[in-house]
Amino acid sequence: MRKDNRHYYSKVYYRPIEAAIRWSGLVRFESHILNVVGNNTIPACGELSQWPLLRLNIERILDASRNGELPYGKYGITCNDPSLLDDPDLTIRHVDLRRWMQRYYPNQKPSFLFDDLERQLHPAITLQSVQALLIERDVWRDKFNHADRRLQSLKDTHQALTQQHASLLGKISQPNEMSHRAEATYLHIIGGLVHLMLSTSPSGIPYSNFKTQDAIISALVAHHGNLLGISQSTLENKFAEAKRRL
């Protein structure tokens, strides 16, 4: 794992040359650069010419301080004293330098001021906006998990209902042994009654005034034709089946 050296380079406040060294990525040459610059605020012309970016970054920091864009002070104590701009003890606070760079150089994020996440972000994207997006992501993730649990519950309920429905269909499709026995009983009774109504006593007296099966059917249809099953064709079929059962 790559070790993050940002905390080793960061300070509470910096001299302009120290901030420029870190901004320019020249920390490994810091001792040499500080020896060359000495007590001066900025390298003399021709000094450290191999690192032109270093001089440019020092000038940027000093220019921002002169124009009121970047607070400055001495020994880390902020004070608006223009005479300090040429003082070798001129300092810039870490928080002020970071805020100034975010505003005026958003595309530059040196590691001593910004962490790895901030450095990977597009300049138009702030850390606050990323944090807001992360919070929103967590909210939507919770909603998704709740919906997923609800969906699973509905699936379980649907599966249980499907099994129950299949079980009921199986019961309906199976032959009802009791209904067959009941039908046989009714047919026996019907057959016995029809036979009795068309028969005579041992002394030859008819048990009814009906002479034929058709007469019985006609009478039933005439008196109860409005009831389910009381029709000529149905009665003929049932009477015939009853006779076969007897």
C-alpha cells in the first residue's frame, strides 16, 4: 500500500518559499532550496533557475497577499500589515492557503493541502457535493433494501397462494366418491318410486293413477317444470338410468 506523506509535508502555517516548494513538488530538495534562498522572501534572479515553476508559485502567493486575496501574517498570526510582505518571517496559514487555492487554482490540488479523494475529483466537483451525493446514495440504498425485502415478501406470499390454488384445483379435479354414492342412492330411490307408482298391490289395486312413465314425466314437468333438472329429457334419462340400477 502506498503511504500517504501528506501529513509529513503539511504544517499549520508556511513561509511563502515553503508553500511554493510543496506546491511545486520539490519537498525532497527543500533543504537545498532553503539554503540557497536564505532569509530572502523570493530567490534572487538566476537562483534555482532549474525549477522555474518554484519561482512562479512564490510570485503567485506573494501577488495574492499583496492584492488582499490571501491572508498573511507573521509566525502564523494573521495581520494585515503590508510591511510584512518583505519580511523573511512572513507566513501563510494552511487553512487560508487551501481556501485560496480552491478558489483561484481549482485545477491544482497539491497533496500537502488536499487528500487523495479531493485530488481525484473534477475541479467543478467539491468535497461537499460528494458528501451530499454519498448521503443521498445511502438514502436510496436504504429505500432499495426496503423495497427488495418487500418484493421478497410478496414473492413468498404469491408462491404460497399459488400452491394453495394448485391444491384446491387438485381437490376439485379429483372424483368425489361421496357424490357417486349419493347419486346411486338417489337413482335407487327414483327407480323404486317409479316402479312402485306403475305397479299394483297383491290384490291388483294400482298404487297410483299413473299408467306409464311418460304420464309421470308429464305431470312432473307440468307442476315443477321451473326447477333445475325438471325437464322431459332429463327425467327420461334419469328414469332410464334408475331402471338400469334396479
